Amino acid sequence: MKIAILGGDGFVGWPTTLHLSDQGHEVHIVDNLSRRWIDTELGVQSLTPMDSIQERCRIWHQETGRRLHFHLLNLATEYERLKGWLAEHKPDAIVHFAEQRAAPYSMKTDRHKVYTVDNNVRATHNLLAALVETGIDAHLVHLGTMGVYGYSSVGAPIPEGYLDVEIDTPSGKKEQEILYPTRPGSVYHMTKSLDQILFQFYAQNDGLRITDLHQGIVWGTHTEQTRRHEQLINRFDYDGDYGTVLNRFLIQAAIGYPLTVHGTGGQTRAFIHIQDSVRCIELALGDAPKAGERVRIFNQMTETHRVRDLAEMVARLSGAKVAMLPNPRKEAAENDLIVKNDQFLALGLNPTTLEDGLLSEVVEVAKKYAHRIDRSRVPAVSAWTRDLARAVERDPERKGLRSVS
Ligand code: USQ
């Protein structure tokens, strides 16, 4: 297949690019390199040294003989170029990662909220409108998030996108299938909730073939392909905005930094290893919906864990200390989470679960590049409200962390 990977320079986009290229697909990366610019804005860098996208593609060709094609294009602001690109290249499938993906970044300031909504919603809508206009019947696979559902404990498993409800009508009870109600916990998660409505409309109105992957928190860094050459290494975020919880704990353990648990650590979240993440995308691509079918929704996760249990596990493995910090986010102190993921299991996903060997691998990578870490950028300081920002700032434990840095 000819596959366009929108956002193919990112944390999941790059290993997906390599995985699909390795399988013999013709892969085109379309990216505006905004993630690299955001590193510059924040004054942080990936823990792992990343080469330019062109250099990464050159090394992949040198190692495997397979060509990757890179196109510098901004989906959100260059609509006409996007349309022209699609008309010229006519991909069979499109994987859409090209959105700002960090909740803390989206909550930093009003400017970051506006940027995240403008960038994400426009990128997705431009893509949908351009597909209709060019008449290209590509299967669109979008990277959504488990966070569209929210994390409240309802006591029942979260289904894969849809919920059967019974409605009282004057002529009696009627069954209806609805999108599972969204309850986003950040501006970023809100944009993915808005994406869902855009997909529903374009699938029903124009027959676009769309799969939406509601992914959990990705952990790990290497995949089979990124291990093949030092210059194919994946990016790896540790800072308070882009680093995600389990990878952050592993990096913190590697550099002797107390594990930064927010609140009581009572949040339960869904997780998936990066190797499974790229495999799920392959499986979703191989199972395209037909025109006129409703949007296909998968829960892309393999297990759920409570944050404080993860901290305890990493502390046990590494001897790290745990710091309980005031939570900068507005989220429940405790939640349960039960999630269905039957569809990927039925398609043949064999889940990689949390195990000591893989956790230690991440710690080893972090130790190797520890000299690249700016310890002052480890704490998460983007707060969801002004009151939370003040509480975070006043906290004595956080002041203690400053002396660690
Ligand atoms: N947390 C800590 N300590 C930290 C960092 C985070 O206790 O040092 C807590 C947070 O308060 C939160 C949980 O860990 O309760 C998860 O935070 P996270 O930063 O790992 O994940 P999140 O902001 O939800 O976002 C990440 C990705 C996003 C993806 C989402 C999937 O950045 O792109 O959509 O995971 S999910 O969480 O299932 O919605």
C-alpha cells in the first residue's frame, strides 16, 4: 500500500513509519516538524539525540534499502497544498498523528489552548474536507485517545466507542446506538473529542472510511526497527509537559530523582507499549471499514494501572524514592477504569505487558543519555486552574525537589 503518515516525525509516528516501511509499504511522512519547534519554545530536548528527519530517512535507506519520502507540510494552515498533495500522491491509506498531543502543554496558557484547538481541529477538518474534494478513497486511521471518555468510575467496562441506550419515546422504549459520551479532562483531550464528531459526520455524509484509535498512555521507547541503528532512535520526552507518567518515572529512577506522583496517585489509566502501538496501527490498516459504514473505533490499550502502583513498582525495581506532590491537574483523586479491547485481541494482538525486563530497558536508555537531562525541567508545572498553580507553587515538597535539581 501507499501510506501517508501525517505526523510521522513524532514519538509514535516515527516508529510506525519504520514498522510499515519494513513490511514493504511505500511510506510518505507528512509533517511540519512542529514538535521540534515546541522543544525549542519550551527550552527542552528529547532525552535521546534525534537526527533531522531527512537524516533519519537516509539511515533507514542505508540500513534496509527501503526509501522513505518526507514532505514538509502544515495540515492546519496549508489547506490548498494539502489538497494538491493528496491529488498528486493518491495514498491508499492515511495515518493521522498530526496533532498537538500533550495535555499539560494545552493547559499552559490561553495561547496554548488556542493553538491546540486551532492546530488539531483544523488539521483534522482540513484533511476530511480535502479527501472529499479530491475524491480519494483512502482509509483514514486516526490516533485518538482513551481520554475522550474521561476517567470517572462508572463501574462498567468502557466499550469500544459506542454505547447502546434505551430512550423513552411517546410510542414506547427505543434502542439507539450513540457515541460513548465524552468527558475530556484537558483542552487537548477536548480536541480529540471534537475530532470524533467530525469523523461521524464525514463517514455518514460522504462515505469516508475512518478508523479512530482510542489509545492509552504509550510507554517504552524502542521498537524492533528503531533498535537497528543508533540514528534511528525514537524521541523520548521526560519534561513536565510532554513526558508521560510511566516513562517519566523510569527516567527519574535512572537519574536518582524522586518519582513525581501527583496527589494520591489514585488515577487509574490505560497503557500500551510502543511496540504494540505500532502493531495495532498495522492491524487497523488491514481491517478497513467499507464506505457507508460507521466510524470504526478501537480501544488501543493493553492494561490498566493506578499511578501510585506504577511508582511503587519502579521504586521496587530501582530503589528510587517517591515524592507525593500536589496535583497540578483538575482530576479525581481516585478512579477505577475498566476498558474493553476485544477487537484488537480478535485481530491477533498479543499484548506486551509491563514486565521488569522492558522496564529496565527504558531505565538503561535513560542512564545512557542522562547527561542530556536538565533536571530543572522534570517537575510538571502546567496547572489546570490558577488556584492549582498557586498550590503547586507553595508546596514544601516541591520546594524540596528544587534542591534536588
Ligand atoms: N502523572 C503523575 N506524575 C507525573 C506525570 C503524570 O502522577 O509526573 C499523572 C497525571 O496527573 C495523570 C496521569 O499520571 O493522572 C497520566 O498523565 P500522563 O501525562 O502520563 O498522560 P496524559 O496527560 O493523559 O496524556 C498522555 C499522552 C496523550 C494521550 C493520553 C492517553 O500525552 O497524547 O492521549 O496519554 S490517556 O491518558 O489514556 O488519555
